Amino acid sequence: MPFSPDSERAAYERWVHAHSADLYRFAYRLTGRADKADDLLQETFLEAWKSRQSLQDPTSVRPWLFTILRHRFSRLLRAPAEPQSHDASVESAEPVSHLPYHTDVLADRDALQNGA
């Protein structure tokens, strides 16, 4: 039986709240930069939302999310390098402290991208 949109969203919100801090720490260790780790985490949760129907075993959410994050990071490594900026405000940026992410923003972003 398929999930209702409300139950899917509630499950997704639980994933974000339960795993965002650990995923962020892992992303930061991979990238070494707060801004890149933040971007990587957002991309991970966006991809998880889009592919939530592919999760076969709800008990394996954590490894599934870490797998998505690792795949997103490998794509980042293969992407062309960004031009280096010497903006002091970016270089001195503090780690993002607004975790866990607001699922409303991620869901709205997904809806906008899909034209809903």
C-alpha cells in the first residue's frame, strides 16, 4: 500500500531530524569546508526526497542516506573546479548552525523544480 503524501512527508522529516547532524559531520570531513558540506547535505536530502519511493527497507534509511551523500560527493569530485574567490567573508564562514534543515523548504524546492 503506498504512503499518503502526509505520511511520506512525516517520515522524511524524521529522517532529516534523526540524521542531518551525522550526515553534515561526514560531509564536512569529506569536503573540509562548511559551505561545501552544507551544499552536499542539501543535495543529499533533496535527492532522498525525490527517490524516496526507491527505499525498499525503512530500517535502512541511515545507510541509504550515507550512500546518497557519498555518490553526491563523488559527482562533486568529478565536476570541473570552481574558480577560486578571495572573498574573506566566505573563507571565515562559521559552520552552518541551522540543522536540521527545514523540510518545508526542501519539499517546496522539489515542487518548484517539478513545476507543481
